Amino acid sequence: MRISVIGTGYLGATHAACLAEMGHEVIGLDVDPLKIESLAVGELPFYEPDLEELIARHVASGRLRFTTSYEEVGPWADVHFIAVGTPQRGGEGAADTSFVEAAISSLARTITRDALIVGKSTVPVGTARRLQDILTREQDPTLEIGLAWNPEFLREGFAVKDTLAPDRIVLGVDADHHAETLTAVYAATVEQDVPVLVTDFETAELIKQAANAFLATKVSFINALSELTEAAGGDIRVLAEGLGLDPRIGRSFLRAGLGFGGGCLPKDVRALQARASELGQERSMRFLSDVEDVNLRRRERAVFLATSMLGELRSKRIAALGAAFKPNSDDVRDSPALDVAVRLFNAGADVAVYDPKANDNAARRFPRLHYVESLDEAVAEADLILVLTEWEEFARLTPRALGSVTTARKIVDARNVLSVREWIAEGWDFAALGRKYEPAFDFSPIGA
Ligand SMILES: NC(=O)c1ccc[n+]([C@@H]2O[C@H](COP(=O)([O-])OP(=O)(O)OC[C@H]3O[C@@H](n4cnc5c(N)ncnc54)[C@H](O)[C@@H]3O)[C@@H](O)[C@H]2O)c1
Ligand SMILES: O=c1ccn([C@@H]2O[C@H](COP(=O)(O)OP(=O)(O)O[C@H]3O[C@H](CO)[C@@H](O)[C@H](O)[C@H]3O)[C@@H](O)[C@H]2O)c(=O)[nH]1
């Protein structure tokens, strides 16, 4: 099939490359000419494991092209996927759907044959039905241009794998034949027995935002319990294991630490509350404001621990290990790690930030922090070290190895990846979020 993907950011570039991998002819379109220039020569303008190789391979095979021209894709494709951004609107919680509206209008203007437009962007419930009205108004009335909503559940850091082997495919449609077209698009994955859920627009839109709200709630639930283990004693990691081994609860998404960030969970949690209010159902999603509060309190706690360990922050040097919102990503959108670094800087500390992949993005956002090229450089002159993103490079740190490159003997593990016992035994002043100490035995469950 001939497929266009409108918007080639984290989601769209991945989707375009994976559709080419599934055997389709694909054109990726973006309004950002720099992004398109680099993708067109097989280079990825951001970091995502395995994606650059896939793009380069299919640019070379001729199955994947990139353009900035709607006039080129409109008449060409059978199916147009929309993967443009839906960021938070100004200071409000609501999602800004104007980029999706602009993409629909541009397609309606340029499509010259029957086609299906498929939304992948995350949108508030009710958006697809509203967009269908725009489409009906603006399209050539002699054509049959359908609309479907097919939300995406990929995680950054695993984007290629999640797209080629998703947990589920959700199809929001208003006509059976649109579901059939999309099942044909995804034939390569559907054949792997991936569950396909065919439903209406509203349910599809809500499934996506509900999934992110649920994941955020799980993270904040365990982080709220961290506040209790910090006050009463106990080890939040063992507590999470004890909860998660109940299959009704599940072990995933119970890693306590600095909380959730990124381009999705924070904005989607806010957008769902905003939409619930618009629908007169403010109370139904009110608990999500507590989910957000817990999330922000983890950052305050990390700053509090740093301040307690150093006394005064002014003129102290702090090594911030990590700026990305999670490991294996260069994304710093709403990053808890970067937020903590900025808070410490604003309190007067000299903050040296090192992230294996996200330094450039972080520097563009907060140029006043001091960015360094290696872990050794970050810790060399430090009075205190903070592990803010759980990159493998940081999770593998040992007190002896680190002690040989810095005179600092103070460390905060904000992601619960280091062993309290080991660091304290080596004479470090050690603090973690949710653990004061850990038992003198291995906490891994027997048989796990
Ligand atoms: N990043 C993820 O992991 C992920 C996963 C699932 C869903 N989503 C959702 O997918 C959407 C995109 O997210 P993202 O992270 O890829 O954002 P992004 O900012 O990385 O990419 C969006 C792209 O759309 C382009 N764009 C904006 N207006 C356009 C227009 N009118 N025509 C063509 N291109 C246009 C931008 O230039 C940008 O390159 C959001 O709704 C997000 O919530 C993202
Ligand atoms: O146990 C956990 C799990 C995650 N996180 C944090 O939660 C955030 C989100 O993590 P993750 O969900 O892995 O990253 P995303 O790539 O943002 O993916 C989420 O957002 C995407 C965009 O909507 C969805 O498609 C995915 O299904 C959804 O997992 C990150 O800051 C993590 O550090 C924790 O603190 N503890």
C-alpha cells in the first residue's frame, strides 16, 4: 500500500520506518525542513535505539522517502497517518489540537482520490468527530475520504520493537471497511496474533489517555508509598516487589524514584482532567491532580536531600547524572531529572550535567546549566553527586570506582538503582528516594 505519515517526530519517524519494514511504500512529511533534510539522507535528528538503521535501510531500498510537500503526498497515498504533536495548550492543561487540525485541512485541500486519514496523535475524546466535520466541509465532495483513529502505545527507547510487535492495535472507526483497510495495513503484525480492538472514535481516544493516566497513577502510587517508607522506615523496592507479585497488580510501572516525565504522561494526565471538566465531569478525574502532586513532590524531595547533605547550596558543585526523562532516550520534555538540576541551579549551586544522549537537547532548553561530556568530568570537582536518570552507565557505578575519580563522598540515588549497603560500607554519605537502609540480605524474591 502507499502510505503517508504526517509529522515525523518521535512517533511519526518510527511509524514511517516500521511501515516500510512491513513492506509498504511510505512518504514521511513534516513542516520542519531541517528534520526532513536529515531524514531524507537516512539520518535521525533525535536518538532512538535501532531507528536510524531502519530509516537508512529503507531510504536506501527506496521504500521510504521524506518531503515537506502536501501537494506531493495528497494525490499519492491510499492511507495518510497523522502523527503531529498535541502539546499542552499554553498554561492550561488542555491539549492543543491545532496541529492535527492544520494537518487535516492540508490533506483535505490536496487529496485528489479516495483515501483514508488515520489519526495516531493522542487527542482528547471528541476530537475525531469534530475533525470529521472539518474534513466533510473542506474536502472535494466528489471523493470518499474516510477518517479513523488508531492511537499509538509505543514507548521511547523501545519504539521500533513496540511498533513492530505491539501489545494491541486499537481501531476507532465509523465504518467497517476502514477497519478492514487498517487490518490490511498492519497485516504483518496482525499475523503475529496481536489483539485488534475495533471500536468507535470516542472509545479509541479514551483508551489512549486512560492508559497513560493509569500508568502515571501506578508510578505515583508507589512514589506516595515512598513518602511513607521515608518517614517510617522500609525499602520501597521490596515493597513494590511484594505488591507486584500479585498478578492482579503486576510488577511493571512500580519503580519508585523521581517520578514520571516525558512528552506524553504529564501532558496526557493534564489533558484528561481538562477534558473531563469540559464534559462537566471534573470530579471523575480529580484524583489525577493528586497523581501530579505526588509526582512533583519527588523532585522537591530530591532537592531537599541535596540541601540537607550540603547545608548551603550556594557555591557548591553538584554533579547531575542524567537529563533525559528516562534512559535510552534523548528526550528532555518535562524531564524530572532536568527539573531537579534547574531547581538546584536556581538555589545557587554550580550544577554540572552529564547525560549520555540528552546534553544537547537539555542545553537548548536550559543553556545556563554547565554541561560536560563525561561522567568523570561531571564528578571530578563535585561536592555531591545525584543519579537522576537510570542510564545503565549510572546504575553500574560502584563506590570504589567512583571514589577513584572524585573526592566527593556524598551521593543521592533518585532512581533507586544503587545499593545503600555497599555505598555506606565504603564510607559514603548516601540517600535514596524511598529507602533509608536496606536489609542485610538479597531482596530478590526466591524463584524470580
Ligand atoms: N513520543 C512518543 O513516544 C509517543 C507515543 C505515542 C503517542 N504519541 C503522540 O504522538 C503525537 C506526536 O508526538 P511526538 O512525540 O512524535 O511529537 P514530536 O514533537 O516529536 O513530533 C511532532 C512533529 O509534527 C510536526 N508537525 C507539526 N505540525 C505539522 C503539520 N501541520 N504538518 C506536518 N507536520 C507537522 C512537527 O514539526 C514535529 O516534527 C502526540 O500526540 C503524542 O502524544 C507520542
Ligand atoms: O516504574 C516506573 C515506570 C516509569 N517511570 C517513569 O515514567 C515516565 C514514562 O515512562 P515510559 O512510559 O516508559 O515512557 P514513554 O516513552 O513516555 O511512554 C509512555 O507514553 C507514550 C506516549 O503516549 C505511550 O505510548 C506509552 O505507552 C507510555 O508508556 C518516565 O519518566 C519514567 O522514568 C517511573 O518513574 N517508574
